[in-house]
Amino acid sequence: MPDYEVVITTDRTMMSNHHGKEFLGFLTTGPAVGLPEKVYMWLAAPKVKVDYEGKPIEAPYGLRKVEAKLIDEGFKAAIIDPDYLSRYVSSVKVLMIGHHDFFAYGPPSNEWWLITGREPINRLSFMKFMRSDAVVEAKRRGAKIIVGGPAAWQWLWELKFWKECGVDMVVEGEVERVIADIVRKALDGEELPDYVLVGPNDTPSLSEIPVIKGASINGLIEVMRGCPRGCKFCSVTLRPLRFIPLDTVKEEIEVNLRSGNSNVILHGEDVLLYGGYGVKPKPDPVIKLHELARKMVKGSIAWSHTSLASVKYSEDNFKLISKLMSEYVLSDYQEFIGVEVGIETGSPRLARTIMPAKAAPYPPDMWPEVVEDAFSIMHENNVIPAATLIVGLPGERGDDVVKTAELIDRLKPYRSVIVPMFFVPMGALRNRDWFDKNYVTSEHVDLMLKVLNHTLYWAEDILERYYMKEQHLKPARLLLKLFMSYIKWRIGKVVPTIATMIAR
Amino acid sequence: MCLAIERGAYHVILILNYDYLNDEVINKVNEVMIHNNVRKLVLHVISSEGRPTYLEKLRTVLSSTFPYSLVVRYWGSTVDDLVKIIKLYRNESMIALVSGDAQEFKGVLEGFSINYELLGVRAYA
Ligand code: SF4
């Protein structure tokens, strides 16, 4: 057994391929309602296959990047599955732990928490992992604990737990340029700072971003970093826009194929902007990207995120969505593509204020029309969006919420799931009164019910027509159906209470 | 002892004696960064609250979308700890921000000719 001095890991809700279905991963952001916790965990985050050293065959992409950088810099580093960490407590000197949502303070976990009043399983699972014998023992033997990832900031709200776990350092931002230096200093026993926030000037250039050494969860690979749209609530947009060259994309798909991953998720904040000019998609690079992916991958191609403006612009001007779907994406193995998109608001006034370039190259006043047209284009082409809304933004007025609700009505005919995200001040999560006080205006409740009905209607349709049809996924599919029926039943029960709230 | 990301940074000694106005720190930090045209900042914290509890007071600062890198180091709570920072970073660009009434810290800063500004002056006036 090799003596890894640097071990990179996370808890089970992250170290899982969610049965090969990214959407199922969303279940980890809620509490185990309607099912026993163990069954719920199996449904949302089953264990991954590991090799003889306890290294997962698939691991989160962010952890893969850190691993690759450290290996390239000569460290004895590896990603280890949380169940196998105990094997390395005597060799590990630096224990690195990453997560998208350590304590469930991010969306949609915080919504589920507020609505149900119960802690989501990602939070419970992560805290349990940090208190596990393996982590405690590694710390007792002197390992330095470094935590990081997009949710690093959440540790600032869990200072007692930080102390309990003996976390030595929290690092936030794109770390490729700085991580080897941090680990070297940690191994040399130097005093580490408590918090490092890597700013735009220290973000890595393309040549500093390594190629992953092992497969990523569900074949996710990055095709771009940054976003030029400049929404006010988003930190991604502060970083420079970089497109990953096709050669690197090819290498990373090959890494995944070698591990038996026959699907690919193209990851970027706006995949249709790959190789584009500013906020305008350019067909050629996007087509080349898909041509490459389809040539290499027999299974499914997915996009992580795209913008609705890019969908509309690329279809209206180049028929790009229909071309991509008919020539590259849809196949005997794939009937649809899933993608995350941001609606955020249906109010042109609010759009102008908080996300003036989200509709670009169209004017912000056209935002509701851009959303509707993009949804229609996606529906026609078997693109299924999981769309977010942001409710309760500072400066939001009742008429903004009404406009959003009207937009949701107009989106009724289009296959999609819509998830409201509450703009939640920290500290509110442990205080349900705050939620009741701030989110039971009649406009909010009306909007949320519309969203819920929309999502439940289309979720059933999607499950019926497209999702989890594979033979081996039958038990998970059955459980998911059961879970959805339970949610519907629960909602049926709470609607009268909500009506009373509105009347108050 | 510093990380590569700290090289060329502007150093701010933050003496957190009392509660202070978060916005004021953010504004002050921004002012210092713009005035000195720097893109990196190291906050050296002196606070009696201990590690990592003192970070509670820096939440807003760390959660605001600063367009630069930020490193936070904790040194302790005493005048000796302050002297240690000053000696180690004497040749770097540095300013101290002092919250509340901290007479002995101010004396040390003056003794070493370190520029400092008081935070929350209006709040305590
Ligand atoms: S479009 Fe999305 S990624 Fe881009 S700035 Fe807006 S919220 Fe951020």
C-alpha cells in the first residue's frame, strides 16, 4: 500500500456518481423525507467503485484538478474514498477536503432546510465524516487539515465546528497556482494562514491548469472558466474568461474513457459561449467541441450550464441548437440533454438592476421574452433545463414577484424543472421565523406554488418519458417515483395551511 | 514563512479590540488597495478572541466580492504579538487599523512609526 502523504477526500454525498444521473445528486441537498435515511442516501449518493488502494474510480472534478496539480509537482498525493481513509491515517501529513456545499448553506440546500425545518443530508453526512474516527485520528497524529472549494466561505459560519475539527486552513477560489506552495509549507511544518482567498489576479492561466489523472464523476470535464455576463450576485464573473483548448478536452475525455466512463458532461458557466466573442456564441468552436465529444463518447453528452440568451441567440442566428442536437447529441443512446439555466427573475426592472448583461446581446428589458423563447427552443429540441429563480433579492418589490409568477405561467408548456432559490441572509437558517416573516407575502406564496406545480408536473413527465430507463436503475427509479408521490401528498396537505397564511 | 501568494501584498494589521463597523473595514481596505494600486492583501489579526473565533468579525469582509487575493493570519492578542508582526514585516508596505480604544497598541505602532487609523471613531465618539 503506498504511503500517501497528501490525501484528498470528501464525504459520501460528494463522492458518488448518483447512479450516473447528475440530477439525482440534487437529492443530497434535501433532508431524508419520506424514506429512511439509509435508503435515501443509497438513492441520492450510492458508494462509488474503488481500486485496491481505496482510490475511487470516479471522483469530483475539482478534487481531480487538485490531485493532478500535486502529482505534477511531485507530491505523493491521491484522492481516497472516505470509507478507506482509515488506511492512511499513519501516512497522511496533509488531509485536503473539498465540497460544493459543506454545511448546506448554498442553494437549493438552504431552501429545503428552511421549508422542512430539517437539516439536509449533505450537511449531516459531511459533519459525520469530519467526526469520523479516521479524520479524528489523522488529526491526532498531526495531519494538517486544509478545506476548500466553492463553499469554503461556509466555514466562517461554523467556527465552533472549525475549532472542533482542528481545521488548519480554509482556501477559496481557483487554486492551481497556489496549492503546491500551500501543501509544501504544510509538509514543512510552517505556520499556515487561517484563510486564503485566491483573487482574479492569482487565477491560473490555461497552461497552469493540469489535465486530470483519473476519471471524474459522470465524465464531467471543464470546457471554460469564468463568465462575461457580470451579474451582481455572482463571483464567477470576476474571474477572467478562459476556454479550455480542444486538445485538453480530448485528453480529459480519454482519461474518463480509460476508466470506463462512456458519458461526458461539458462543464462551463455558458457552454454555448465556448470560443465565442464576448456574450455572442460563435457556432464553429461549439460545433467542433460537440463533434469531438460525439466522436469519442458512445454514451450521453450533457451540458452543465448555459445561458438562456445564448440559447436564443445561437438558434435564431445559426440554428445551432437544432444542429447540435440532431447531428451530435441525440443518438440511439440519448433522447435528451439536461442543462442548468438561470431565470432568476421575470421582472425587467430587476433584471436591469442586478443582471444587466444576462439577456445580452438582447436588451435587459427583453429578458422575459428571451426566457420564453429559449424555453420554447429547448422544448422543441429535447433540451431539458433545470432552471433557477432567485426570490427575495434586496430591492425586490411585490410587482417584481408578480412578473416572475406571470413568466412561470407562460413557461407552462415547456418541459423543465424550476427551482426557486431564496436570497437568504446567513443566520436565518436556524430560525424558521425569519422565513415565515420574509417569504409569506401572498406574491411569494403564489409564485412558489406555481413553481412547485410546474416542476412536479414536468418531473413526472420526464421520469415517465426519458429518465432512468436502464434495467439496472429500475429499483432507484421506483424509489424516486415513490418519493415524488410522497412529496405530492405532503404538498396537498400543506396547501390549505399556506392559504391560511396568505389570508393572514 | 509566507506563502507565494503573499509576496508583493499590502499588509494590514487589524487590531480587533472591540466590536467595530464591518462596512468601515471593507471601505478602508478598499481605499488602501485602490490608493496603493495593489492586488493582494494580507490581514494580520490581533484579537483576544482566539483562533478561529476572531473570524466571526471578518465574515463580511471575507464574503464581500473583492477583486483581489486576501490572506488572513492570526497572531495572538498581546502587544508582544504586535511587535512580532512589525519586526517580521517591517520592510513591507503596511498600515494598521485599530478598533476601539487600544492605547498600548497605539503606543507600539507609534514607536515603530507604523501608520495607523482608528476604526469606529464615530461610533465611539
Ligand atoms: S450568467 Fe451565470 S455565471 Fe454568468 S455572471 Fe450571471 S450568474 Fe454568474
